Amino acid sequence: MDGSALSNRPHHFTVSDYHRMADAGIFDEDSRVELIRGQIIDMAAIGAPHFGMVNRLNRLLSASVAGQSVISVQNPVRLDDGSEPQPDVVTLKPRADDYGTAAPRPADVLLLIEVSDSTLRFDRDVKIPLYAESGVSECWLVDLAGRAVEVYRRPVGGRYADMQRVGPEAALDIEALPGAVLAAGDLIRPAEG
């Protein structure tokens, strides 16, 4: 085998490697990176429409799932030994320590939400399949530019068996939290103009 072919492959990091780098100060507290499939990925800057939607989701979910779950905003979820993304909003099973002793795992996730504007292709083509492969039961992708919400459910064989793209008239129920419903219209902004 030609040795030059080996030198062109990226190095894959584990979650432990990633945490050791953070502990060593390679990333400071303001670094916007996440570990995806063993690679450290720079996250896009967050603009006003994006953080406004994250704030809105936090507010709406807090009212809808009060006492039924922990709402985690832009915090890591450890999917496997090579991936620890930071989804925009996650509702988690309640736990006495509020996840202060260990990052949540896929089995802890009731609903995971990514808000997308400039990152739509990466979120849809890389992160959503990664969530399915890891067994996250339900994900929503809020497409800010497309004014729609994509709902992904029931991971089977590394893919979501059920995917719907809904507009503002839809009601978004959270399967793992019966009775918890958000109006898609609250998440989809009307056309500017």
C-alpha cells in the first residue's frame, strides 16, 4: 500500500480526545465547535433569526412540557464514541442531576430540534442521519428560510422511517410527551414584505 494514501486521511477523534483537548485549553469557552463522526467541526455563527427561534422554542416548550422534561439549549448530546453534537434545543427525560454529571445519550432524548438557516444542507444531510443512526426517536428541523418544519420520527436501520415537511397550519405533537403540542405557525415566520 502506498504510504501517501494514508497521510491524506483525516484523524478521527473520540469524545474522550475531544474533552481532553477542551480541558487542555485548546478550545476556550467561546469556541463554537462540535464533534461529528470523529471530526471537529466549526459551527456557524448564530444570527438574530436563529437565536430568536431558539429562544422562542425554549419559551414554547417550557410552557408545553412543564414538569415533564428537562429542556437543554445548545448543549452537547453524546451520540456515540465519535459524535457529540450541540443541537439547538433538546427535551430530555427528567433526571435528578439535570444532566450535571454526564451528557445525555440518545435514550435520554425525547425530542431534538435543529434550527437551520445557513446550515440547512449540513443539518439535513449530516446531522439528521447521524441522529437516526444513533436512535434518537424524534427530531425536528426548523427551516427558517423555507418557512417549514421537517419532522423526523421512528429511526429504523439508520434512517427515519417517517418524515413530514409541514407548513404553518400544522400542529406539532411530541410523540414521547402526549399532550405536548406546538403550533407550527409559532415557529414559521410569515414572509417578509
